Amino acid sequence: MRTIIGEKMKKTLLLAMLFAGLGSAPAFAAPYCSSSVGLGMAGDFKEPALGNVYGVDSGFAINGAVGYDFSGLRAEAAVGYQENDFTNEDNLHTSLLTVMANGYYDLKTSVGIKPYVMAGLGIATIKADDSPGVAWLDDTYFAWQLGAGVGYKVSGNVTIDVGYRYVKPEGLECPNHLTDVTWESHNILAGIRYKF
């Protein structure tokens, strides 16, 4: 299991570095960086085989990225972090750390507002407490995400961004309970993008 995760991590990081380090990018490609913060609405952790459902409260989510804008298409490497509390369990928490290679398509409009759609692939490290100081989940998995939003250009270099993302880690396993786990997250983020 660790070997498989290690190979997935290597491939994802190589892809992320490729997106972030396109030194031979065409002249029309402009590098950019972005940051955003918002609401991380984590779904319930579910163990279908056992019929267990563990409620999770909404929490915060942050995201940072570097990439290239190809005048309508964007490619970036992004790191995100999210933290939530289990429902009715003040001392039990869950966290999600993602490293993603994302692609965007910005729809062309005649005004400063540009809708977009996006998709990403990468890895997610998930930690979830079973009791204070004891991890119920603590591993790295393959993950993907889909999203959409709008960007508003406030100057030649600065764009304000508001968007939604659906994040889905795959292949979760709970070693304590010897069963598979399903989980997902819905994020609403607002941020800023600066083009160099």
C-alpha cells in the first residue's frame, strides 16, 4: 500500500512541477500566483460495510497556487488545507492537505467578469481523530477535484476570484476498523490572482 501511494505521490509531484516550471512557455503565457480562503463543507465519513456514519461540521479552507495563464487556458500547481471538527465531538478533528495539478478554462466575455471551469488531479493527506491524540485515519490517497467560478479583473494584473470546488479522495481505508471509508468535501472560496 505504501509503495503504491509513494508512486502516486511521485507522479503527481512531477506533474505539479511541470505545470509550475514551464520555463519554455510561449511568449503569450503569463505566470501568476493566487491565494484564496473560504468555507470547507466536509461530508460525513461513512463506513458502508459497517453502516457507520460520522458527522462533520463545516470548517475553513485555504488554497495557494502558482501557474501560467495561456489567454483562456490556465495550468497550475496548488496546495490546499482544510480543517473540520466532528459533530458533537469538540476534541475530535479532521484535516485535509492536498497537492494538485489543476487545469482551467476561462470563458471569453466582452466584460471584465470571466466564468471558468476547472479540474485537478493529485494527492490528499487525510487525518481524522478516533479519540484525542489517536488517529482513526492518517494516510495519503489519490484525489481529484472539479469546480467552477467567476473572476473579475480589477486591474491589468489583479483578478478577484470566487468559486466552488468538489474534492474527492479515493481508496480511503480505516486500519482500526478494517473497512473502506468514503468521504468528500464541498468548498466555497474567495481569493485574489496576480498575473506577472
